[in-house]
Amino acid sequence: MIFLTVGTQFPFDRLTRSVDEAVDGSGLGEDIFGQIGDGSYQPRNFQTVPFLKKSEYDRCMREATGIISHAGIGTIATALEYGKPLLVMPRLKKCGEVVNDHQLAIARKFEQMGYLLAAYNPRDLPAAMEKLKTFAPRRRETQADLVANRIAQFLREHRPKTYSQTSVKSL
């Protein structure tokens, strides 16, 4: 089963419609189940629910052979945690789906690192869905030490000056 999820905050009819149209007549060879929020578009070619409880969402993520999603960092992190092949379509500002194009930047970076596939246009989705069948995401290694060192460096560079560091003339 391929799990389509649009996240929990906003509907994403452009993605839901694009997946429905890609599946229509193609017989993708695998069932799709979608969590599509409170969008206005209702697919004809696969079953959906507006929302799932966390336990049901996690079960769908674990059992899915592949995931199609918006480019939200939470969904990406969960797919990586489960080692699932992931195809994202970023929400776009010009389509009124987000206030800025942060999902575009996230998709490009994670795609470049080999963690996911991305379709930036609905017409690219059918080919990307075919690739999803054989895509093996790069295994994500946590880099807690690197993150901690960057935070420490930032704090060292931006700590407030103490009286001992400030000349009397500037007081």
C-alpha cells in the first residue's frame, strides 16, 4: 500500500488531485490510501480519510511500501525514521498553499542528499510515482554532535558582553 499524506494543518488538493489523475487508468499496481485533510477534492481512484489518529497514522507509515506527501519536515523525518521510500510534492506560495516556499527548499535539499524523490510539477508526478516503486532512500545518520557543536559555536559568538569585556568609557 502506498500512503498519501498531506499533513494535518492544511489541505493540499493539488497533490491529492495529481495522485488521483496519475492513478486513473494507470493501474499503478498497488493500492493507495490517503489522509487528505479537509480538502475539497475527493479522489475517485483510492480510499481516503480526512484525518487519522496518531496511532493509525504511524501504522500506515510503518505498513506502507512507499509514501507520497507534501514536503513537510515532520513527514519527511517520520519516513526517514521508518526507512520508507518517499516522494514529495512541495506546497507552493504561488498556489496559495503556504506563506513562503520553504517546502521547495526542503525538498531540493533532501532530494540532493538522496533521502527522497521530488515532483515539483503535477505533470512530473506519474514518472516519479513509478520511480518510487524501486527507490531506496539513503539511510539517515543522526549527527547530534555536529548540531551540538554548531549551537555551542553560535552561543559563543553571540553571547552578551559582560562588564569585564566592556570598557568603562562605553558605559
